Amino acid sequence: MASFQKYNTKDGPRWLYKYYGTINPETGKRKQSTKRGFNTKKEAQLDAAQTEKEIADGTFLVQDKNMTFEQVYEQWYATNSPSFKPSTRKAVRCKFKGQLLPHFGKLKMVDITKSYCQEVVNKMAKKIKSVHDMKMYANQIFEYAIEQDIIKTNPMKKAKIPKREEEHFASEGSDRNYWEKHELKKFLAIAKAECDFRDYAMFHTLIYTGARKGEVHAIGELDINFRDKTIALNKTLFFEDNVFHALTSKTAASRRVLKADNTTLRILRKLLTAKKERQLAEAQNEPIKFLFTREDGVTPIRLAYLNDLLKALIEKHKLHPITVHGLRHTHASMQFEAGATIKEVQEQLGHSDIKMTMDIYTHVTSTVKEKKANRFEKFMESDAPITGSNVVTLDRSK
């Protein structure tokens, strides 16, 4: 049974109660604990009754109720991060440090309410587009806290993500992150004329394969099969602590072997031949680890290099602005325009979820949309007779 006691504070008298919680496995005895801060004895008695019921039911939380969100996060990270790829560990740390810890870090887990979680989600939705990711990661911390008996329920679970203001208005096309065919051909001509051959080769490979930037950075001699005309994309380049790492691709779908066109193979062969000649002059004969390297022939190009170069070329020649990732979308758009199916493009891009491919398909080029409109118009204007097989009849006896 709980015992009650009145005590004085600078804000006036308060009540506490003492109770015996769960059994300590080391001593075999129940540990005495205290809860304080009640304004009246009645409040203390009601809380004590609830505590005793939870102890009897086995639902009482025995963990430290003063644990903060940041402390729980550190526990969660220590438990789960060994199974993360280095790139994922770095990304997770950045997301928590930049977005979640400033809002939740110093708060006690037991004090975080549903309304506060919704308030935080509302604030983040106004500032960042990755609010869905932030909510997902916060959910993992709260669910981990439930598993550890630190809290009973997840206050973030039912938080709703409001639409951003611009989502209510029709797009005018300014956010198009791909090039039409004529824009693409113009860019390739510019890159060929103004860039180093290595840089032109990278742009060409990105555009003609639809590969991710990190995948192209990681291409080595053994990934190219000139006889079978294939390029293996099974890893991605990652930079951490001043060291470049070739990491395996995240999903099985990302690890793929693509058929390459003759032009792309010819460009890659020319680049590889130059590197092999330099290697031979240096009395070396091992396979080329990275095809796209700096002047020393060994160190990979920094990952942001192509971003900077693409931006400079776009500004110089007043091209429609896109990102390096937009070259991947450009490849998909050209594939759709050439008549490829959604499934074929999904396999080419290495998407594990066809929804990702569908999202790109909804933003296909105007040429594809025009072809669809013309096809429908021709069908409607045709004089094909209506046959019994395509006539719907109703049974009027029913």
C-alpha cells in the first residue's frame, strides 16, 4: 500500500506518496519509489491507485521517466546504426541534428504530447519538403521508447502532415526538372565543345543510362563488358572522413546490369584506354578501380563537382534549369517518348517500387502528351462500326 505525506515548497504545500514498484532481480525485493508534486491528498491518492493497478497488471513503466528524447535517440541510434550503411548513418545523424533534436531533444519523453507533436509537424511542413521523413524518424524513436517501457503511447503516430501552400495551386511548369529532346541535344553539344572529355563522358553516361550520380562515380573497369555491351551498376560512391568508399547499392533492384548503346561504349572505351596507357607508363597493371578520377588518375571526382559544373553551364547558356538528378528524369522522359513501358523504365532506373517510376511518368514530356492526345483524336474521328462486342445493353426485365 502507498503511504502519503505532506511537504512544503516555495509555491505552497504539496503532497507525495511512496510506493513499492516491480521486483529488483538482484535483491529479490521491491524497490521503494516516490512521486511528488500533487496539490491535494486526493490527487495523490488517485494517482497512487492508478500506479498500484499498473503494477498489479504488469503495465507499470519501470524505466527512468526523466529520460529525454535525445537520450532515447542516442540509445536507438547505438542499437540500430550498426546495420545502417555508412551513407545512411551520416544522413540519419544530419536529419536528427538539423530538424528533430532542436524541437524534441531536451524534452522528457513522458512530457511530449500529441498536440506538441502536431505543432512541430506544422512548423516543419512550412519550411522543408522532407517533413514525411522527419515524422517517420520521430515515430521510430517513440516506438523504441514504447518497446523500452519508457512511455506507453506514441504521441507522433496520428500527427497529420498539412499540405504546403503551393500544393493548392496549379503548377505553371517552372518546376520541371528534366529537359525536352531539343534542350538535351543542345546541352550535349555544349558539353562536348566546352568540357573536358572526362566531364562530357560523365554527362553522356548519366543521360544515356539513367544511372544515379553516385553509381556513375563508382564505375570501374570491371563494370564494363564491351563484348556483351553491358554496364554493371551495383555500387555507389560515398565520401566520409576524407575517404571515398564504394558501397553496395541499397536495394536488389538498384543492383542491375544495363545494356549500353554503341556511342556510350565508344566514349567509355576511349576514356578507359587513356587511363590504361597512363597506368602502363607507370608500370602498373591492376584493373582501373574508378573510371572518373581527378588529375592524379586515382582519386574520384568530388561528388558535388558535376552539380557545380551543370549549374555553371546552364547559367552561361541560359538553359532551362535542372539538377544532376534531373538528367535521370530526362533519361526516363526520353525512354517514355521512345515508347518504353513503365516496367522497362523501372528496371532501367533501378526503382524497387514502381510508384517511383509512375511519379516520373506523370511529368513526361510534352511530346508524349501530344502523341497521346493525337492518338485519342484519331480514334474518335475514325469510322469504325460499333459491333455487338462493344455495345452495352441493359436487361429491362430487372
